[in-house]
Amino acid sequence: MKLSQEQIERLYKFTRQHYVEYYDLQTELVDHLANAIEEQWQQNPKLSFEEALQIEFKKFGVFGFMDVVEQRQSVLNKKYNKLVLSELKTFFSVPKIIGTVAAIGIVFYFIKSITLGALVVQSLFFILVVLYFLGIAILMQRNKKRNKQNGKKWLLKEIMFGYSSSAGLINLPIQFALHLKGENYHDGLLLLFSFLLILLGLTEYIMLVLIPSKAEDFLKETYPEYKIAN
Amino acid sequence: MKNSQLYKGSLTTIVMKLLEENGRMYGYEITQKVKEITKGELKITEGALYPALHKLEAEGVLEVEIENVDNRLRKYYKLTEKGTSETINRLAELEEFIRNMQSIVNPKLT
């Protein structure tokens, strides 16, 4: 006996009730549970659907689907970080590196030529941090709206649209900027500041603009079911 | 086998070996296949299998295909090119491990 469409829907609901928010994981677990229930029916046709479901769910252990969800999260977080890194690398290889070096140079001469250099560097770091939070807020807002429209959540998409763990990225420049004091900095240090400012700016650009704009491609590549489901 | 700790480290190798032999498989099929081969002695737990599959997928060892079967979407896993060569390495490692374990458990007296 095969499961009916309603029973499949019930399984989707069951995974949602057990804290599997993401459609990509739900789909895989639903198929697993469905196969297992059908197998049980072959041996014991009298078993009810709900009973069979409970037996199968128990096999996942006391934490239910939590392990599966957590592991998937960490795998996709890593994937996302790799994505950011590989995009960042393109800015440090030919031909884009020419622009990157030029930008660092411009910032360097700018902070070198003005008085109160440290204050300006601090403000620049601060502006970048504010922009980051602003950007994340806008992305999350837009994603929320879209999720409401079709009701399906994709883990990688959620990560790309603002749920990534990038606190470190923001904490670092804040700490750095706070420790800047005094006026006369060595040229080498000024160059380092310029480099860091550009690096941070580029990372933000990749995370807030570049990857979200290419999101559909990345999602289709990661999830073959993305096209079918949307 | 009651003690699942013993095969935990070899889970990914087992999965890769099965995929090498069977082409593409889905999660439930893998658990059943292992049960069948080992006559129920070795049971892969669901809670361990899927994380292992996802990890291998992220490493580029496996790729996925989706198909609509019996009212539902089924996710198939298969080895990538990198995965195929990786399987050979890991199997060799596992075999060596088994040999070493054997000589520890059952030392030949000379």
C-alpha cells in the first residue's frame, strides 16, 4: 500500500511540528518516513498510519530531527562562508585586483592627507558597521515578504538573506576602531587601515549585494528540487 | 551489533562503498541495504545517516538528483568524479584499519 497525497501532507506537517522549518530538509525526511511506513505496512497491514509514524519517529532518538537539522545548518553555513571567500578572492586576482589596489591607494592618500586621521578611520569603520546592519535588516525584511508569498523556507536562502553567523565580522572592526588613538600613525599602519577598510567594504558588498543578486543560481545549484517546488 | 560507536567512524566509507556499487540511492534505501547485507546485525541510525550524507554532499563527494516518486519528491545521492576516487582511498584505509584491528585482537603467535 502506498501513502496518499493527504498522508504526505500530514508528514510535511509532522516535520514542521518537530521544528524542521526548511522545505529542503522536510522533503527528505518526508520521503524517508513515507518509505518506512510503507515498509511497516507490508509486514503488518493493520497498523494505522499514525501508529506507524510514531514508531518510525522514535528511531530518530530522543532529540528527534534536531540532529539532522543542526548538522545541515552547519554544513550550509560552511558552504556559505566558502562562497563569500571565493567571491572575495576574485577581487584579489587579475583583473579585479587592479581596482582593489587602486581603491586601497585612494583611501590611503585620503587618510594620510587629512588631519585627525584616526578619527576619520574610526568613523569610516563605524559607517561600514552601520551599513552592514542596515543592509541585513533590509534583506531580512524582503525575504520575509517573499516567504509569506509561497510559504516554503530554504535553509541556504535563509543564510544568504541575513541569518548567517557573521557577528565576528562586525565585532572585529568595532574593537579595532575603538583602540585607535592618537594622531601620528606610521605610513605602514595607515596602509593597513586602508586595506582593512576596503576588505570590510568588499565583504559587505559581497554579502549584501552580490550573493543575494545571484541567490537564485546558487539555490538551483544546491537544490535540484528548487525548480520543481517553486 | 549493539555498539554503534564501533562503526561510527566508518559510516561515510560504508555509504560511499554502497553508492559505488549501486549507482544512485536514497536515504531509506541505504539504511535497508545495510540491514540486508549484514542480515540485520548492523543498523544505520537515521539520525546519523542524513548528517553524514549532507556532509559528503558539501564536500563535493556526492551529488543529488530529485525525482517525483509516489506523490512525493525523492532525493537520490550518487558519487561525483571526485567521490569515486575518494572511495578507493577510503576503502584502502578502512581495510588497513581492519587488518590492524585484527592483529591487535588476534595476535599471531610466532
